[in-house]
Amino acid sequence: MSTEQIPSGRARHNPLAPPPWLLNGLRPSTAPIPWAAVARAGIALAAPLAVGFALDEPEYGALVSMGALAGVIGDTADAYRMRVLNIAVPQLFGAVGVALGTLVFGHGWLAVGLLTLIALVSGMISSIGTVASVSGLLLLLNAVVGAGLPMPQPWWTAPLLLSAGGLFVLLLTLLGWPLRGRLPERAAVAAVYRALADALEAAGRPGPAYEQHRQQVTQALNQAYDLVLGRRARVHGRSPSLVRMLAQLNVLIPVVEAAPAAHLRRRPLPPEIPAAVRELAAAVEEGRTGTPVLDLPEPHGQSERALDAALRHAATIVLLAEPDPYNVDDRLGRPAALRVRARRAVRDMMLSAASWRYGLRLALCIGLAQALVSVVEIERSYWVALTVTFVLKPDFGSVFSRAVLRALGTAAGLVIAAAVLAEVPRGWWDVPVMAVLAALIPAFSAKGYAFQTAAITPVILLLSDLLNHQGFDLIRPRLLDSLIGCAITLVAGYLLWPESWRTRLGDRLADAVDDAARYVERAFGSDPGTQTEAGLRAARTARLQARRRIYRDLSGVRSEFQRALTEPPPTGARAAAWWPLVVAVERIVDATTAARVRVNHGAQPPAAAEVEQVTRQLRDLAGGVRNSLTPVRVDIPAEGDGSSVLAPLRQEVAAARAIAHPGG
């Protein structure tokens, strides 16, 4: 079985070389730079400073820019409605946070108690979702700033100015909505078609290219469905354009299902097939309608017939001006109303042990940080708690590696800040300098956490100088505070919690193997000949939903393992040992889908006993994964009839069982 290269380094030959987990964190991402966000950030943070200087109120301008900084960091969505939520909701929480912090400024242990309680709430609500995570982060960050810096009076001034900065970012973001209102959703749907075209081009060829492109298809599908269904939850049945985009997504699923079957042929597809998918992508993005004209070769074999039929049907739907709104299902189910989802989220948060554990970890670290700075005299001590808050975000990545990367990023950012504070005179020169430094934040954020920290640090220091007027004297305390905050996080937020460094990664992976077994049962567990036409449609819909869910879950498992690979031993080493099985489970799901496609196009269905044997082996494999710390590879040959439609699936199961043989 071929597997991907494990994305963590092997044993180092040079003992003086940095550890692989650190190199992984320092390696810049290949993500493109969001130039529109770069321009917005420069304007959003520099314009308030200019207004502040013009009104002879630079402190007010600095506070508005601080609010804009939070908005810039939170502006990560594509669809405009999601961007409104991503920016506006966290700003509300941030206003509450700075108001509470301002009320306890200078009150010593009362501030310690309040910030500890806010940290508990912040940590718990961060488990709800992306918007809630950013909201919890901003609630705590602004509370720490309000409790550590003297704010303008009366107490509501700082919340108002910070919120104004965030709303200014939102205004800049929404300027393109009249012209690009539905472009993000349409571009996301077209991106699925292009990712699938790349996968079909790689299908049947040796090497890991097909698996990599198939993962990109999964990610693109997840993003497109999230955008389209998230918007349709508000305008369900009233927007022909959303109905059309959902139909274009749904009709692509049979092509996605046929891709693994084509790959298992081990022969490249004719180039006309991926070219046709790219042409459909262009039609989706441009909103073209008309009569489809496809130049496809004569299909040979079950997989090519499946692709040919799926592509011709997709072309008809893509170019259809008005799809039937009553014949377009949501595949994953229409999202519930926002009120219902919020109620469920709060209930799940209150009953979740993981939510309480994270909240308590964050509260412990913030409480220790605030208690320390209350007992020991530390200049501008709020930076210690800020560092703890930024680092202790497990949904953002590894706590250990983030602590190290933040220390390195802060040091790099301080070098930039030192040059600015030493050479640039305070006053109007701060405006162009801020425009340049702020523009670096989205550009560097796309490259990794250490780069983002290096970009944010000089911006915060420059804004802090406008409030404190310390100049170059800010540099040394900021580095010391950052190191203290990182140390508190590593000890109280990492080492004292065994789940951080004794994570049983196999449990999550075993759940994925169990899901794969259920998917095999759903694909082949019933006799289609005994079902009515309505039953067949229901079974197909259930199978499609199961396939989408398992691919989405596997994408989450892959992300979790990649995050664990950035941890130091033993967690990182165990993640590296289990990584081949992550790839193997993905291949098992692919092989199951390919077998189902072949059966749909004429292949002999597998016997019930063979299906039962495969599912039993998968459940035994899941049990072995749960009971093992590390796998030991043994040779387990595939069993059964080599001519069966499930023969490729049995080979993948045998390969997975060989990888995951219990090793203690």
C-alpha cells in the first residue's frame, strides 16, 4: 500500500538542528496573500490615527485602531453574511470585556477574581464554534486590556471607541457587497469543480497526487456546502440563485463518487474528462446558461460509464437557468434556525466535559498570571495575561508549539518595533508607519502563527505607546512579559494537564474506523431488489449523506493529527506513528465508494457474507487501535475472491490492519 509522506520530520541526523515540530511551525504556508484584506487593514488602522491626530486626541484614535485590529484579525470568512457575524458579534463581546475590565482597573485582587471568571466563560464559549471562539478570545483580551491600562472616562468611552474601530472594518468589508454579493458562494462552488478536475487528471497515475487532490476536493466541498447552506438557512426557498448553486453542488456528487473507481483502474483518464469539468467550473463562475455541449470519448468499463453519465447530467444542471427548487435537497440537511442552533450550542457547552476542562485551564492560567503581577511589580503587566490568552487556544493549534512560536514571533516583532520607536518621531509619522505595519498582518497571518505574531506585536506596541507615551522603554518589558506568559502557559496550561501530553490519538482514529465500517454496511448491507423506488431513493440519499459526513469527519481527523505532529514527543511521535492509518482509512472509504459505483453500473453485488467479513475486520481494527499506544506493522494478506467487486476494498482493509496491529 502506498501512503503519503508523514508531514513531520524523521529522526534528525544533525543533533544541533532544530526539532522537526519547531521547523514545521516555522515553515511558511503556501497560502496566497489576501491582497484585498491587506489594503483594508492598512486603511482601517491608519485612518483612525489620522483622525485622532487631526482632532488632537491621539489616545482616542489609538483605541479605535485597537478595535479595528480585532476586526482585521476576525475577518476570515468568505461570504458577506458570515463576515458580518465574524466581525460584529465578537465586537459586542469585546465591548463587554473592556467595560468590565475598566470597572476593576486598579482594584488588585478584585481584578484577579473577575478576570479569572471571565477566562472561564471565555474558554467555555470558545468550544461552540468559530464565531464563538473569536468572541471568547476578544471578550478576555479586551477585559485584560481594560484592567491593565488606564482608559478614558467615563467608563463607556473605551467600549464605544473599540466598537467603532471594529465597525469601521466591517464597513470597509461590506463596500463590495452590492457588486460581489453572491460571488464568494459562486466562486466556492466553482472551486469544487476545479479541485475535482485536478483529482480526475491525477486519477490512475502512480504517486500520492490523487490522494492529495482528493483531500482538496473534500475541503472545497465542505467550504462550499457551509457557505451555500449557511446562507440558504436564512432565505430557504426564496432565492433562485442559491437553489441553482445548491443544485450545481449536488449534481457534482456522482462525479466525486466515480473518481475513486476511475483511480482504481490504474490507468489515466482521457484528458477530455478533466477538461470538461474545468469548462463546467468556468460556466458556474460566470453564471452561464444554455445547452450543454460535451466532447467526451466513448466510455469503456464501469468506472468510465459512471463518469460519463455523471458528467453529462452535471452539464445539464449546471447550465440550467432555473432548477426545480422542490427537487434540490441539502445533502447534509438544511441547518436549523439560528435560535435553535444557539440553544443547542449553549446546552452542549454546559454539558461538555471538554468545554469545562478548557475553561478551567484558561481560568487557572489567567488567574496565576494576574496573581503574579499583583504580587510582583511588573511593568505594564497586562501583557502577561494577553500572552496567556493568545497562546492557550487549542482550537488554533498546539499549545506547546504556539508558546515557543509566540516567543520567537514576539522577539522578531520587537526588533521591528524597536526600529520604529527609535527612529520614527511620534506624531503624524505614525500614520504611514501604521498603514505599512497593519498591512503586514493579513499577509503574514496567511503564512503561519509565528509570522502573524511578528506582524501584530509592533502594531500593538505602537498603539500602546500612543496610550502610555513610554517610547523605546516599552521594548524590554514586552519581551519579559511575553516570556513569563509563555512559561505560565507551558506549566499550568500544558504540563499540569496530562491530556495535553498523553493524548490518546487512537481514540479519535478508532471512531473514524468504526464510521468506515458503518459506511460499508450502508453501501452494501441491503438488497436493492427488495426495495421500492422510493426506498431506493431514500437509501441513496442516506448513503450520500453518510459519505459526506465521513469525509468531513476524516478531514477533521487529518487536521487533528497534523496539529498533534507539531507537539514534542511523545505526542508528536505517536501521531507520526499513527499517521499512515489516517491515510489508510481515507483509502478504505474511497474503495467502498468505488465499489458502490461499479455495482450501480453493472458489476455483480458482493455477497452478504463478504460484506459482513469486511465490516467485522474494520470493527476489530477499531478495537485494536483503541487498545494500542503505538502500532506495530505485520503482514496480513487480503482474503477472499480476487474477482469480487470488494477485492480492492479488502486489500485496503488488509493494509490498514497490517499498519495498526496492536503494539502495546
